[in-house]
Amino acid sequence: MQRELKREPVVAGMFYPADPARCAAEVARLLEEARGTVPRDGFFAGLVPHAGWTYSGAVAAKTFAALAATGTPDTLVIFGAVHTYGVGRPALYARGSWATPLGALAVDEALAAEILRLAQGQIVDNPRAHSQEHSIEVQLPFVKYLFPDARIVPLMVPPTDDAAAVGQSVATAVQPGKGRIFLLGSSDLTHYGPRYGFAPRGTGPAALAWAKESDRRLLDDVIQMRSEEIVRRATRDRSACGAGAIAATVAAARLLGATRGVLLEHTSSHEVYPAGAPTDFVGYAAVVF
């Protein structure tokens, strides 16, 4: 008999509240602030940032609010960034559950198995890869709050040339008849400044403007759904930490019928919490399809 897998939180209490009451209150506050600012237009896929909620939670909430206006999914496939050394292939968490302060979310094991079957080795079942990765985890309290009975398929996607093909494999597995499926991609944008070892325009307002323009070039690829360009551009410009997750989300959404993305917000950690002149900062965006 296989041991029941349960992935425990690793950044609760740091990136978002670990206490259930505080966590639920923070999600409710962020969603309430977001709901009046987002369109209601049948969206089924989106991109969210994954920094601590103090910085990027309000941006992520806009994507979640727009998706929730569509209805309740049976399953969310969540494409995560890879910050963990040694994860060179797309890594699926194919069974068990993920704990959150608001309760556990079960993995959609049937859909995960179908994705693995169709991917034919392109995607591997590797729950260990997820043990310390935060990019999916920080989204899950939003998911549990909004869609308490939904299941998840967590999939980390490295920024490699086959990232768009990973999304296509997932889309093939979730074709009509598999229930209502939402797609979510998790990535921050340009990490700029001496802290990140990347400051080609020095520091100050001109540096922030330069980084945001670099973000915008990538976001234009996202909005136009040029999934095959995303990893190449992000690698060249250093404009995303989760380019693989972005490319997979866009490719999957396109195959499932989306024709264009809608940018809900684009900002940076400096603009959220300015402290003197811009020096070290990270870009965040909310996009829906």
C-alpha cells in the first residue's frame, strides 16, 4: 500500500499568515479590494506573482477574483516556477494532498495520471521537487478559500525550450468532458538591483522605468499568446523567474480556446512599498485568459 502523500507548507508564517483565522481574513480582504476592479468575462486561466502577500498579494488577488467570477472549477492545474536546484524536468505532484492553513487540497490523481500518460516522459512524477518550492504554495490559500472542494494538479515547469509543449500536453489531457478546469501560472517578473546581481541601468527612477519596460515586452508576448517566444525572451532579458510556468500556461490556454490575454495589473515591489529611490525590486503582474 502506498503511503498517503501530504505536502506541508514551508513558507506559511513568512510569505503569508500561518494562523487559519488571520490567513482567511487576509485572503478575504485582498479579494474584496480586488473584486470591484476586475472584469467578469468568463476567464479560465491566469498568471499570478508569488512573492510574500505583503508585496504581491493584492496583484494575485485580481487574477483570483476574475477567475472566481466565472464560476467554480473542479480542478486547477497550477504551473509553478522552479527556484529549486536540480529540477531540470517538469515535475508533477501526482497524488495525495497539499496542506494549507485553511485545510487540505486534494490532488486530482486521475487528471495527473492522464497528463503523465499523454506527456510520454516529457513530465515526470517527482513530489520531492516540490518539497521546498514556494511558487505554488503561496497560491493555495486563495484556492482553498474560493474553491474549497476543488482539486489541484501541481506542476513545476523549468524555463526550457519545451515549456510550451508541456502546456500543450496538459491542455490535451483537460479537453472537454474532464470537468471544469482552470489553469494558473505562477511567476514574478524582473528581479532588479544589486541584491539580485542584475543592475544594468544602475539604480533610481530610470532603472525602475527600464525594468518595467523589459517586463512589458514579455507581457506583450503573454497577451498576444506567443507562448514559444516567452522562455527565449525571459532568458535573454532576465525578465521572469518562472518563464517556463508562464509559457506552459499560455500554451495550454491557447489550445483550450483563449485568443488573447487581459492585463489586470503590472507593478513592482518598489511601487507597492517605496522606500527611498528604487534600488532592489521585483516586477509583478496579473493576467487572465
